Amino acid sequence: MSNHALLEVIALDAQDAVAAQSGGADRLELVTDMAADGLTPSLRTFTAIRSAVDIPLRVMLRLTDGFTVGGPADADALVRAAEQLREAGADEFVLGFLDDHGQPDLVTVERLLAVLDGCRWTFHRAIDHAPDRDALRKQLADLPGLDTYLTAGSASGVDAGMPTLLAEAARQGEPGYEPLILVGGGLRLDHVPRLRAAGVTGFHIGGAARPQGWAAPVSPAAVREWREALDG
């Protein structure tokens, strides 16, 4: 297995995408509205980014803040958004929903997967809000296309989640633990050595790629610093 670390960077627009690719990002996560922790971007944004770069893109499927899908109309709107993105050429996605009890919302997830039709996808940080992470992984283990968990190990971020991340990294390859662990959520460069030593090979950055804050674009130099830290 390759020890190359995957570096995924959040991109809000084509300028971000070009900067992230030039800095050494392997993949982009496409979102809008970071005030709501990242929602589904417009078709126009997707097509602009897709034509601007040639690295893989994962598009967020999430229309409201939080980790529940909302009511039936909200779920229908999300399915329509997924259909439109697929028709526009999107072929990798990010999604993840819990029910009111913190269990995986399999009804919504399976409706979306029917539209995604075998595309690869990330189950995002909803896992950090589930009361039983192990049970969630086992419930999702057989879903088609699931190849990544984006997680900080804790709803509070990587500082609090480090023990969980290290424990889950030690279980990679077990049933439910085959997908890539993509660490993100308060991730800092000083976390990298411990995570790399534990065998973690996926890293996801948003704010860390924007030293001037979310109102400013991605900095190629900031992305390059991460690339060099991961490759070092």
C-alpha cells in the first residue's frame, strides 16, 4: 500500500481550486457557505471548478446546517441536487446524515446512493456526532462507493479526538474500518507527525489553507507547506 498521504483542500470557487492544485492538493472538497460548515455548491460553481483543474473533486451534498436532512421536502431537494450534479458530470461526493437519535439516516443515504449509482463518496463529520462510532461504521460497511470517513475523532475537533483517531487507525482493514481515514476539523501541522506515525494517510484542510481567513482565497504557499509536511 502506498504511503503517499492524500491532501484534500476545501474549495469555494475556481480561484481556490487552481491555488490548491498548484500548491500540491490531491483532491478538492467543493462546498459553499462555510458559515453553515459547508453546503452544496451551485451547478455553475461545480462546472467552473471542474473546467479549471484536473484533480478529483468531491462535491458536498448538504442543503442545511447540521447533520439531519430535515423533512421530506428537504430530502427531495437534496436528491434533485444530486441528480443535477451527476448530470453535470460530478462523480465523487461527500454526504452523511443522522436521524434524531444520532443513528445513521440510512433512508436518506440510500436514496442518494441510488442517484449516485456507484460513485465514490466520503461519509463526513456526522460520524463525530454519532453516539456509537463503531456501530455506525458497521451499519454503513456494505454501502456501495463508501471509501472515506472525514473525521476529527470528536465533535470538538482533532485536539479532543486524537485518541479516537489513533485507535481507529490501528483498526484499519477490520470490517467497517476499510475506508480511508481522512482527518479534518481543527487539524494543525503539529498534529501531522503523530497521525502519520499511526498510519493515517488522509488529511483535509479548510481554514489552514487560508491564512487570511475564509474571506480570502486559498493560499498556494499554505497548501505547499502542508504538502511538504505530509511528504516529509
